[in-house]
Amino acid sequence: MITVQRSHSTYTPDNVGVGIVHIGLGAFHRAHQAVYIEKNLNRNLGGDWGICAVNIRSNNQLVDQLKANDCRYHIAEYQDSQHVELREVNAIREALFAGEDKAPLFDRLVSPSTKIVTLTVTEKGYYLTPSEKALRQDDPHIQHDIAHPTAPKTAPGILVEALHRRRELGLPPFTVLSCDNMPSNGRLTREAVCSLARHRSTELAEWIESNVAFPSSMVDRIVPAMSDASRERLQVELQCNDLNAVMCESFSQWVVEDHFPQGRPDWENDGVQMVKDVHPFETMKLRLLNGSHSLLAYVGLAANYQTVAEAVADNRFAQLIRHYMNVEASPTLDLPESVDVEAYIERLVGRFGNDSLQHQLAQIAMDGSQKIPQRWLNGALERLDQHADIEATALGVAAWLAFVRGKDQAGRTYTVDDPMAETFSELHARCQDANQLVSEALKLDDIFPRQLALNETFSKAVLKAYQTIISSGVAACLGSSDTAHFGG
């Protein structure tokens, strides 16, 4: 029998002012940042920190559905398959789709009441190269924003135009807070925005650099993409007939650099960790949680598993990620003494085993070219400098390289959802053997740092793992379930 706890908003939504604009209205925002704002509004019985949430390129349907329900929706927070809290959320007070018509969005962005702009646009939404973190000036969307700065298509372009308008009106700039899984995401957001602004005006770029705050943040909550099956499950299990509902785990963490010149919610009273330096927390999360997720995704898919819980229930995969986290990733972290990394790792393994979420490995595998540099490769460079073990990381890279073929071991084809998908397809088509393929793949400097690509130990380890996957299957890299190869 499932135990359901229900919580409702305690404030009057119509009396809440909008102080935050969020770009990237999706499941993660609704289950993470919006929930923290919901808690803040509940505790303060309202206030001026409601959210205007915006999609700029896709999912107009979600915006319409939210509007039809006065932006009210529910979050099902699963502790496990038998314990769940169903939370009502009214923190989003306005939903916009800003495709061709961005006038309502800019009206909101230049409003004096807007103090903070948050973003969840995924790594690729910043238009930075994965390895060098430089603006992709050759990208068609960035080229459009350079040529048409007053009618931008990208998130960086929208921020540049909004900040330009506020400057012209004599308004102080809003604070820009990235909530995407990138190390130093505040610094990288600043780089994307200022690089684009320089194409418009050196003076504007300098004003942004001097006056706009770009604090970093670390976000953590497992939020699978919603499907018809998960919506039906909410209806049956929880009697929740809400098209906008989201399922997620009960665990949630948000660590934020405390730099908000125009003010902010008193988040520290709602469970947000407000700190001077986010870096240790974000590196831990990226390399341990996200790194393990990507490892499970590519190796798990190669073994025909579909969900995270299915993969980690296999002792070979549980041992693989424990080895990766304990042996390869943890030694690269510089953590405060107060952090118990061993306890964090075991809690992660438990979270991965939460079978109530049905978190699809294919969802995690998306956009690998944008993710694996910060999840795996930066740590691998440190390990190789110390002549230390990188075997699990090399296996992950090999499994990823097999995945981006767009064809599984049985010859079935699938779509590779990645900004560099065409590059990978061409790479596999022209390479005659595994040795050439691995060599050419490591030369993709948009992904692999040159120092790593030239490292013979790393390239040999990737080649060996790739050859084994192709010839004998990924199971041959892992050993038996009783004596897993990665048992250390």
C-alpha cells in the first residue's frame, strides 16, 4: 500500500509579485527551483518572488497547459515506490512561449520588479565549445544574434538585449543565475553573454562585465522526463489528474554563491545552501553523481538496460560506479572537511536504485559531447598526471563512442540526440577500424583536451575497451556478477 502525504500552498497566488524570470521551463525547473520558491512563498505567506517561466524554442504545449490551469501543478516526490509526497506548486505566476514574438518576454525582463533571471537551458544552450568554453561564433543561431541583436534567438542573445535595454532605461541590471550542470556555470554564463555583447558594443560588454552579477550554483535532484506511462501512474497511484505534474526523487539540494546585488529570497531558510564558493560542491556533484549517471547510461545501454535502477541492480554495474567514484573520481576532489564523501557515494548508489522513478538511460545519454568533458575528462587529466587508474573512465568513453554510432550490437538503428551527431556519423563512416576510429575521435578538440588526446595510456585504454565492446559485448569488460571486474 502506497503512503501519500499531500501538501498545499498556504498563500494566495494572485497576490504574489513576479521577481524572477526563468528561461527553460521544463520538468527540472518545476521540480527544483520552483519548489524552493514555493517553500519560500509558503513560509512568508506570499511575497514578491514569484516566477515568470519562459520557453524560447520549444514546448509551447506545456506553456498552454500551465496557463489553462493558472500555472498550478503538482510534484510527486518519491522517497521509494511506497512513500511519496504530492506537493501543490503555485510559484510560477506567469508562463510564456517566446518563439518569434519575444515582446512579452522583454517587457518582463526590463520590468523594475525583475531582480533575478535563472536558466536551465542545458549545456548546449550556452553555445560554448565543450573543451575550450569559447563562444561558438560559427553556430547559425549565434550568427543570427550577432546580425540581429534586437531579435535574438538564443538565451545569451536574449540576456544581452535585455541588459542593453535596462542600461538604456537607467535601470540596474538583474542578477543572472545559471542552474545548469556545468562547473563554474556563473563564470561560463558571463563568458557567453559578454562574448556575444562584444560583437554589439565594446562599451556594452564592459558595462555587463562591471555591473552584472553571475553567481554560480549547483543543483541536484533526479527528475526523469515525464511520459504517458508516468502520467497514467500518477493518476492511478495518487489520483493526480494533472497534465503538468512531475515525478522526482525526494532528495533535493541547491548550493548557491551568495552574490545578488538587487536582492534575493531568504532561501537559506528554505534549505538552500548559500555559500561563498560553490566550486567544491559542483565538482563533487558533476564527477560523482553526473559522472556515474553518464557511465551507467552508455555502459548500461550497451547491455540493453533501459533505466538507471535496472542497471544498478546488476552487481557488475554497482561495482563499476563504486570503483569509478571511490577510486577514480573522489581523489580529484578538494572538499571541505565537513563533507563525508564515502557517505555521499553510498547515498548516491541508493538514490540510483530508487525504482519508483524509471529514469531512462537514454535521457541521460543525450548531448554527451557537451557533458562528458566536465563529468569525466577533467578528472581523467588529473588522474593521468598522477599515473593513476582511469580504467572505468576509459570504459565510459569507449561505450559512449559505441553509442554515437547510432546502431546497437544487434544492428538496430536509433537517433543520436547530440549537437555533434553528424560529426559522429561521419566519423564512424570513414574510419576503417577501431584503431583509426579511437585515434580520430580523440582528435575532436571540441570535446577532448589536447593533453588527453595525446596521452598514450588513455588512448590505449579506450581502444582496448572499445575493441572488447564491439567484439564481445560490454559484459566482457565487467566480469561476472559474483566477481565483478571493478570490485575494488
